[in-house]
Amino acid sequence: MVDERLSQFLNEGKDWERKATSIPGVFLIKLPEYKSRPAYIAIEINPVDTSGIATKKRGILIKSRSELEQISNILTNAKIIQLATSVDEVNPEKKTKTLSSETDVYEI
């Protein structure tokens, strides 16, 4: 069932269309055909605010399982975790928005 919906999105979705999933911060994006490369779907990791809306214009695009594994290894590296902690200590706090609902959600 998931594969059928993904195939439908690949075939019928608009170029650069973003679909929310049931996992907060995880989206699907249809990337357009480019030169000899066919159109395909990528996973976008993009933090969301309290209303469930992506906080960045573009997040991290993941095109394959091997890319996901590489990114996961980078993100769980103790040195990058310490770096993020240090950045948090230096940067000022951000303001947050209120909660709203997302409509067209891709259930995982």
C-alpha cells in the first residue's frame, strides 16, 4: 500500500511538491526530471515548529538508504553533538509559534 501511494505521487505529483508524513519533520518531495536523470522522490528532513510547519525553506534531502545511513552516522557523532550544544549556548533563543493542523499527511 505504501509503495502504491509513492508510485502515484511520483507519477502524478507536481515537480518540487512537498507532502507531509505522519512523522513530524519528515516530508516527501518530488524532484523533477533533470537532463538524463528521471524524476524521483526524496525524503526531506526539516525541523518543524509547534504548529507542524517546516522551519526552513529546504531541509536535508535524502535520496537513498545509504545516504540516510551516512547522515545518521554524522548526526550521532559525539563531536557534532557537542558542537551543537556549544552553538546553543552561544546563540540567542528563538521565539516559537502556536499550534495549527497539517492537512494532507502521508501516513507511514
